[in-house]
Amino acid sequence: MPIENMPAGELVLIVPNLHRRYSGVTATNRMVAPKFAKMFRAAWLGPHRPDGIAALGFFDLMRLWRRATPIIWHARRNDEMIAGLVLRSLGWPLKLLFTSAAQRHHTWLTRWLIGKMDAIIATSPLSASYLKRDATVVMHGVDTDRYAPPADRAVAFAESGLPGRYAIGCFGRVRAQKGSDVFVEAMCRLLPRYPDFTAVIVGAVVPEQQGFANELKRRIEAAGLQSRIIITGELAIDDVVRWYQRLAIYAFTSRNEGFGLTLIEAMAAGAALVAARAGAAEFVVEDGVTGVLIPPGDTDALVAALEPLLRDPAAAAAMGARARQQVVDKFSLDAEANAIAAVYRTLI
């Protein structure tokens, strides 16, 4: 139902997204919000609204002032918590919920804001351990219909036009936090020995990281691998999904993460996985079964874990199939939405 046709008294949930820049937080929010809209009267406030949920504008928000029944305000960032607190102090009947993904000690401001929330969700047990109050652990899910293995992975890869028969990938913004340099160094060592493989980094190069990206390109050129280590830049989401489907192997190389959604996206698409112990990797990956866990920032460990998969693509395919099944069983978008909805119901 469009928000203009929804009686103000019926709205139950506001999903604020107050950042202009598209980020991992935005991506997770966009995926699950349409699921909420099927269960509750819900609306999205801010840019990057996905299909399937109504838009809430300024005048729509004004209509909710001093309403008798409560509305859930589900924040995922400090500024969204602050906005919720300000609106509530001015007379909006908000129940404030915050999802915390950080795996570090919070600043004094974030701790203060978290203390003012009516409920907290943590995206992993490790994230919950850094909170100074009770939280419900709800790990992220992924749309297993959209992020699914291709009918024929060899054909999917051939459509890329890249050399070789198989792809190995690392997704995310090109920067040190994502371990892009670790991936490039590992590829410079491994690809000369495995000519059937091409490596791809799918992710944006933001202006402040241009120097870092240029250094990676110099390293690739020095190794003579310009045609076999590709940095795509930012892509539309449909193109990102296609790249997942082309991968035989996915390398999750982040040095630190809140959750690391690319983990379960790659697993859902049936890629074999080597993952640094960052974000939720330890809670998502069954070491040696659905992936291989390694220390963050360790190029030698990454090379050692990847090489058996490069040497035996059939073993990689079998690991990818197990990874896909684990995501279907435990990390679907429906499972995430239902668990969050249970928290919503405690508030209203």
C-alpha cells in the first residue's frame, strides 16, 4: 500500500536509512525491509529504498506526531539512533530498536545511545559480547533465490570473456580493511602456477582510496597479470550477482568486519570459501567443511588454504555445494526477517 493511502494509525514500523552513500549496512537493510512490509505496516525513510516497501516522506512523518499507538524505529547507525531519540523527545510515539554489528568496544556516545534504546539486536554472538546490556542475536540472511548457483558455472564464467576456465573472487570496496592487498599478493603468487584461473575484485574504488588501488595495480602490472587480476569497479547489484555465479572460489580477506555479508552471498551462490576470521566468519563457516578459516591479514595462510582448491576444482565445487546448503538451512532472508519480527512484537 502506498504510504499516502495508509492511515497514519496503521503504521507500525519505520525503517530509517539516513546515509546517502550506499554501504553494506544499506545493502542488508534493503534486502530484509520488503520482508517486514509483508508482515507489518512498514515504511522506509531515506534514500536507496528497495521495491516492496512504502516510502515515508517529511509530511508523512509529520502526520505521526503525538499518535496514540507506538511505532518502531529500527536504527542501524548512530545518527539514526540520535534522530529517533530527538523525534521521541518531541512527541513522536517511537519504540527505539538498534542493530549492532560492531565487533569492538563502542565509543562513549554509542554506549550512551545504546543505553537509551528499548531493545537491541546483535548480528553475532561476538557483537553481542561488546554490548553492556542484553541483546537478541539475529545473524544476517541472504535471498537464496536471487543468490543461487548458475545452471552451468562454466558457461557463466565463459560469458565474462576473461581468460581461463575458472574464477576466484574477492568482493567489497578496494581498501586495506577489506584485505584487497592480501588477495592481490596471494593471486600474484598463485596464478602463475594455475593458468586455468582468473581473479576478480568486484568493488568500488572511492576517491580517498585511489592511491591504495593504484599501488595494487602497480603490483599486478609488475607480476605481468593485468589480464588475469581484474578490478571491476562499482557494479549494479544484478551484475554483482552474476559475478558470484561465475566464481569457483571466494576469498573473504577482511581484516575486520561487522558481519561480512559477502560470506553468505558467495556461499549461497555455491562458491568454495576461504575466509579470514573476521566479522561473523567463525559463526557462519564450518571450518574444513563449508569453507576454510584463516587468520586475518595473513597472505601465507591465504595462499596455503587456496592452493588445494585451485589444484582440485572438483573439490572446490563439492565444498561450494555444502556451503550453499548451509546457507539455505541457517542463513536465509526469511529466517532473519522472522527473528527480527519476533523482537518487533515484543515492542508493540
